[in-house]
Amino acid sequence: QVQLVQSGSELKKPGASVTVSCKAAGYSFSTYTMNWVRQAPGQGPEWIGWINTNTGNPTYARGFTGRFVFSLDTSVSTAYLQISSLKTEDSAVYYCAREGRLGDLLPYWGQGTLVTVSS
Amino acid sequence: QTVVTQEPSLTVSPGGTVTLTCASSTGAVTSGYYPNWFQQKPGQAPKALIYSATNRHSWTPARFSGSLLGGKAALTLSGVQPEDEAEYYCLLYHGGTSVFGGGTKLTVL
């Protein structure tokens, strides 16, 4: 079955960088796009963007350009989210989520990675 | 930037029926927005319930149904169970990007 396993919690200082990984299993990695979603404490989810796992081409939502970068290592079926110049307001749970067939936007989710930014 | 609007909160009695809606600032929500609905309980990742407006996942109980209603996407829960108390989010696809609604907190009381 489809599994998305994310890396563990991170505690970072403002200005630092963090990389969250999402290892996929149970399907052909390059067949479906991978999305990233942020959820700040007590808030709803925000769609950060997605990466075409076949071409590596990323698409970022408005407000997530510049400091947020998606990447892939297809040899190990893993997607990455790197956030640079961290701010305290980046503290949130970050999820990877895989698309499904047409119109099925995010049927499969990772367990989430808590990123805390604090001095 | 598209804004997707949901009712902030709704309350329903056990066994009752409730409809949650999802509106877009760009105009009427159509099937081309591929409306998706998610349920989230505390400490858990969102769980997909409905895709492409009306399609249930294999794991979605039959009491959940999706539709397009009056220019909005809608999620109807019929025969509500206590375990349906949760946050519900819609997600709309538009022009290559997706946007979540602000969520509806559903209380079963």
C-alpha cells in the first residue's frame, strides 16, 4: 500500500535552514506528483506547492517562493522540502501528500514533521 | 490570490444531517475546480474523504456525500455519528495551484 514516511521533528534557530524528507513506498515514485502542505499551530492547512516527480519541475503557491525549495532523489523515492532563512512564523507541521488520479488531489499523506523555530 | 471560504463552525445532533459548503472568491465552484474534502482530528494528518466534488474514497463511509450546490461545493453528512466531530477542509484546484478553505469545525452535540 502507499506509504509516505517523513523525517523527524526539528528545532531550529531563526535564520537557519531545515530540510524535511518524505520517503515513498508502495507505488512507482515518478508516476504521481508530490505536494507539500503547512499547518501552523491551531490553523488550517496551507498548500505550499507541488513537484513533478517525473521532470523535477516545481510549482510554488504565492507566498512560498524564494525560501521554500522542493527537490527529489528518485533513486531512493524521496522528496525533500528545504526552507531557508527560517522565521518564527515558519513553526508548523509540514506534510507531504501524494496526488491520486485526475481530480483526486491529496489522497495520501505523510505523518507530518514538526518544525519549531525558536531562539 | 484565490480565497476559499467555509462556515467557521456548525453544530449537529447525533443522527442528524448537516451540510458544509465551500465557496471561491473567483466565482462559482465547478467540477473543474476538482473540489476535495478532508477530515482532520486533533493530532492527525488530514484524511481525504471526497474527490472531484462527488466521489467517495474506498475508506469513506457512505454517510458522507459531496455535491455542487448553488455555485459552491458541498459536503453532506447524513446520520451523523459522534466520531464525525472534527475539522473539515475543502481544497480547490485552480490554474495549476490548489487552495484550502479555512475549515469548518463540526460539533456533534
